[in-house]
Amino acid sequence: FTLEGVEIPECTSLPGDINGDEVVNVIDIVMLMDFILGNQVPDETQSSLADINEDGLLNVIDVVMIVDIILGNGLARGATADEVSFYYGNDLVSYKSDGNIAGIQFEVEGEYEITDNFLPDGWELEYNETTIILFSMDGSVLEDDKLFSYTGELSIESSIAADWHGSSVSTSSLVLPKEFDLSPAFPNPFN
């Protein structure tokens, strides 16, 4: 359009193009990860472009949707996930799901350090003191029920899981006991 004889180019914004270079690529994922982990604060435009599912939140679901855009929406999507349970304690985090998971985000408390991950090639793991994010960059599926090991104290306060279908995945987190103890029956009525 024009304004008093001056032609002004029309602004077109692609959902997921957070840096405004007219291409959705890994740079946009890096920026979104910085927003989620609190390393940068998005402006209003960046926040709008990064919130792919338009739920008002920036999280792993948006990351998975941007990866899907980059890979051309042609992924072998596997089974839809309805439920996923996360198990943590004894220095290990694992999961069980009824479908294929594309990304996971944990809000955590405690002083911990991730020592190893059991993710297949193509998966990324990023974390800070309060957030842990795992996601597939290439459409690959998790091959092991173990996600990562850690040292220290870790408590999962909340979790989000995403599949490649954009489904709403119900999550639960369960603490594994550190020790089991079998005590004699008391009182024992069968003496």
C-alpha cells in the first residue's frame, strides 16, 4: 500500500518465524528455547509468532509445532498419545506412554545435575534450574523408557508432553521410593 505517494511494503509474518527473516528454521527454535528457559524475554511480536498453538504460553508444544513446520508436516507420526506417566527418583527419570511422544517439558525444583541422557540421535535436551525440555529435532521416536539420569535432588512439579498430532496429552509424575523395607507382621494373630 502507499502513504502519500510512498510505497510501504506489506508486512507478512510466518507463524514460527520468531526472528523475522521470513524463514522458519532452527534459529527460531533456538530463540524459542531461550524464551522458555528465561535466557531472553520476547517482545510482543516474537511472543505472538512463537505461540504456534495460540494458547498464550510458550512451551514444548510450540517447539514441536515449529519442528513440524520445518520438516514439512510430512512426519511418520506414529500412534497418538493420550496419556504419559513420568517416574523419577533414584537418580533416574523414565516414562511410559500409550503413543509416540515428540517433546516433554518439566518444571522442577531441587539442586540437581543431569549426568547422562538416553535419548536417540535427533533428540535434544536443554535445562536450567527450574525447567527441563526434551524434544525431537528430526521426527524420531523415543527408543528407551529411560530419559535421563541425574545426581542431587530433583522434584517434578509439573509436566507437559506433546505428540506429533498436536493432541492434548494427559501427564502424571510419580516418585519412585529410594528403599523398600519388609518388616515382620505386627501384631501377628497367627502365633
